[in-house]
Amino acid sequence: MSLTHFDSAGQAHMVDVSGKEETAREAVATGCVTMSPETLALAQGGAAKGDVLGVARLAGIMGAKRTSDLIPLCHPLPIAKVSLDLVPDPDLPGIRVTATVRTTGRTGVEMEALTAVSTACLTIYDMLKAAEKGMRIEGIRLLRKEGGKSGPYEAQP
């Protein structure tokens, strides 16, 4: 199998998508930040820096929109929708983050969804690190993608 971001000489390059049809595309990614129950309580409304989940949601949206500025070979895309669900989970304990990104274009939005989750998780860490430096960002992965030549993908549980 050849990797699309390398030419026949092994040089990195941006994939030429000009010959592809524009199609509706969607990607869903997830990850979590694990923390102590006490820190989770702060995240749910008691943090001195304010609304942790609201700020992390905005950061995730901004991260998705700036993906091509962060990942060298990503195409800038006209993103139609970015949504983030940040759900406190006492069983972790921590916060589960899920991002959904949509566009109509010639390439997928998997990297945008993964960047949205990563940025939201990093923001949660940043806002709560004064309470707990040992938090862990874990399990960031693509759950699902639709659209494009390669067809649908769904992660195995």
C-alpha cells in the first residue's frame, strides 16, 4: 500500500484532489480527559476560570477551523458544521469529548474532527491543571466517516 502524502520519490506533498467530485462528507471523533472526582466537580461549574466546558467547546470549534494551519499537508476546507459534545462521566471519572464535522468538498474532514477533539481536551487540561496536573488525555480516535471515494468507515468498539 502506498501512502498518499508521498510521491514516487518519497517526497512529502499535498494530495491533488482537483479531479475528485465534491460530495457531502462527515467525520466523528472522540477522546476523553480523565481526572479525579474532585476535579470533575470543578469542571462542572466550580472552576475559578469560568465555564470550562463552554470554553473547551469553542476551542474545539476553532481547532477544527484551523486544522490546515496546524497539520502541514491538510487542505483548507469550507467547513459547514462543527459540533462538540462534552459529557461529564463520573465512571471515568472525567469528560468525554465527541466532535462532528461536516463539509461538501473533495476531501474528508477526519483531521478536522480529530483536531477539534484534541483542542477541546487540551483546553480542558489547561483550564483545570491548577487543580490536577496528573489528568490524562486518552483515546482520541476516529469513530466514523462518511462520503468520498473510500466510502464509509466505522470504528470497531
